[in-house]
Amino acid sequence: MKKLDAHAAREIIDSSHNAWSRGDIEAMLAHFTDDVIYWCNAGSLDGIPHIIEGKQSLRTFLRSIVSVAESATATDHFQFEDGLGRASVEAYIRHRRTGHVLSGTYRQIVTYRGRKIARLEEYHDAAKMAAFWRMVTSEETVEQQK
């Protein structure tokens, strides 16, 4: 098997983002190892990172997002060295029920194993993301009480 180079690593991450933007979770997950680890700094309101282990658990998490929001992401900048990719990602998410939108950039650190993603770390503006989800939740609660 040909060694993973910067061009192939970029194609893998771009293809993953393209699949996510189409809402095609299975096509996205095709780029991940079965034992993938997903780590996100913006996991909870108390500041504890969100960690998901395994493709099936990641699938469940991604489906929960797709069920309430539409989202699009695209790699803006990418560097690759020694099996590790570093990306800046443009992102957009719109909550289906409320119509609220969150957009901005975040960073990814991607660890590859062969031609698959073995670990994906995401670094978001945690305060901005928490505020978005609090606003959505608050508005949904008000609507349910009507």
C-alpha cells in the first residue's frame, strides 16, 4: 500500500467533510477506522471534553445531530506531517425547528492509520457553541409550554 502523503490525507478529510455536508453519515464514516476516537473540547457546559470511542458510537452521535440540524463543513487550511493532519474548518449549522444558525471556524487534529482516520480532535469556541445550544433548548422549551 502506498504511504499516505499530504495530498491523499487532504482528500480523505475533504471527502469526509463533503459527506457530512450532504448528510451522508455512512459515506463519512467510511473514512474512519472501526476503533476511531472522537474528542471534542466543546462537549458539555461544565467544560469536560466529549469523547466517543468506536465507529458505532460515533454513528449514533452524528445521527443525533442530523436529526435536529443541518450542517455543512469544509476544510479551509490543511497541513500534514508524520501521519498527523491539522485543519482549519469552516462550519455552518442550522437548527431545524428554531432556524437558529451557528457559523464559524474550528480546528481539527487528525491522526491517520493507513488511509483512514483513527483519531479526530476538534477544538471549537466552546462558549459560543454552548450559548447556541442553550438558546435552542430554551426556545424549544418555551414553544413546548405554549
